[in-house]
Amino acid sequence: MAILKVIEVLANSDSSWEDATNKAVEQASKSVKNIRSVYVNEQSAQVKDGKVSEYRVNVKITFEVK
């Protein structure tokens, strides 16, 4: 039986929600090992001059505790 833990991570990107999600996983993997999955909990965007200027995600990252 595996023991899994979930952490919440906020990340942003100038290009897309997908890129923001990738950045969240990449940053978390620097200190968290055995990442199993990522769940995009929330998406938002900042608007400047009538255009999206920043994409933001709130993700839940699941990893195995050994």
C-alpha cells in the first residue's frame, strides 16, 4: 500500500495555463520526489489593457511518501 500526500501550489505564466501548470510541477519536483499526478484546481488570468497578461493556476500535486 502506498502512502500519498497532496500539496497545493500556485504558479503563473505569461503564455498559458498549461505552461503555468508545467512550471508548478517543475518547481515542486526540486524539493518533492515521487510526484504521481497534478490536478488543476483553479485557473485565473490577469488582464492589462484589454488583453490577458498573465495566466495563473492553483494546482494540487500528489506524491508518494516513502
